Amino acid sequence: MRFLVQRRAGLILVIAAFFFFPSHCQAAQAPSDAIPNAPDPQTPAASPVPKREPCRKTASDPAPGSAPSLSPGQTGPPPVPCKVTWASRYDHFANGPQERPLTPRDKAWLAARNVADPFNNVTILGEAAIAVGTDSHSPYGPGMAGYGRYVGVSYTQDMVGEFFVTFLIPSIVHQDPHYHRMPTAKIPRRILHATTRVVWTQSDSGKGMLNYANIIGFAACDGISNLYVPGRETDLTASASRYVIGLATAPIDNYVTEFVPDLARHIHVEVVVLQRIINQVARSEGGQP
């Protein structure tokens, strides 16, 4: 594996302590629309606030500036047209399930957004600082030079993983790169769902299919990492061991995606921030940088 599990767990604990320490509860909160999975604010409203739907981008949508027409059987005033922004364009396909399949261009954009995600950047920089600071004799070397090499390798692995697992393989086999939650199912069913999604997922058309992005992508990412990761064992036995461990630990990311949003609705928005950090750690442990 690329990083030691103990170092990752330590980073999570440090960041969790920062976010949940009482003196930071108010100052650390960010606007909910800055985080895709941020929960709606808990207000004592008499009736639930209707969920805002993402802006549509289909041929049936009205032209910009024109009033939308009522659907057959619909009464009352027509819906207010929403303004299409770059944020709404991304929100339209970044958080599945989708009203339309993602195109290869959409999947490439999603992969780029995953790499550029600010919480992903914070995690990589934090991991590098802890790893180099606690082991100056690692293959990366000590000091800022070692820190720079560590960060460079981490970002390279991130880009390679997103290229194969989010863009290239899903585009070739027409696979939906999203994980689709089951928030209304019972917990045992949700655990089984999150576990099996590692090898069985959803196609662009909504039908079930093998998760080629994981099955093939993990092996491709590991083989490429053998070319540039310092101090790495590259023989067949070591590569096979990393591949098996990657598939075995991949459900961790699905568990986080499946259950942490439920927890966030009852606590604070900081939990969502922690979720994004854990997601990065789980992707790395599962062979996806």
C-alpha cells in the first residue's frame, strides 16, 4: 500500500479533533453550498422545506429568459426558472443518480474536480508533512526536498487513479463512476450494498454490471505506480498482494459515503468535511489515489 494505515488513522484523528473541539464549532462552519454533501440547516419550520432541484440541461428545457410551461395536469403558477451557473452545471452530474448518463467529457470533468478538491489537497499535504516529519529515513528523504517528492508522488497517483477509475475505464465500458446510496433501506441491506459495489456497480443506462473501474483500474494504477514510487517492491507477489488488499479495503470508501451523510444531518457540517478527508484516505488505501 502507498501509505501506512497507522499514519492515515492518526491524520484522521488529528483533523477530527480540530473540527469537533468545542472552541471551533462555530468558527469552522462553512456555507453548506460550498460542500456538495452538506446537510440542510436544521430549522424549527412547521413544514419541511422542499428540496431544490438542480438546473436541467435537456432539450425540453425552456430557452434562457423564457417562462417555463406547465406540465400536463399541473396547476398553480409555473415554476421559477433557475439560473444556470458553473456550480449548477457541476451539481447536475457530480452527485448521482442522474437524469441522464454522464458523457466521457462529464467523467473527465468529474475526475479533474476530484483531484482539485480542496479537501483532497489538504489531505495530501497533511499526509506528506506527517510522513516525512516522523520518518526522515524514508525513500523520499528528509526536509523540504523529501516533502516535495512525497507530495509530487501523491498527486501523480491521484491523477493516474482518477484518469483510469473515474474517466477512461467508465467511458470505455459505459459505467457510471458514482456510488449510489440506499438511504431508505435497512442497515444490513445498506452494508451489503456498499460491500458488493466494489465488484458490481451500475452502468450508464442504470443496469447492473461488473465494476471494471475497480477490477481493472486497481491493477493498472498499481502497475504504473511501480514505475515511479520510491522504495516500492515491484515483483509479482508484492503487486498481487497490494491488488488483493486494495479490493478488500475498497468498501471503506463506500461505507463512508453511505452512512456519514446520515450522521452529518444530526450533528454538524464539520462531519461532512471529515467525510471528504476519510474518502481520500479510503481511495488511497483501495488503490485509487
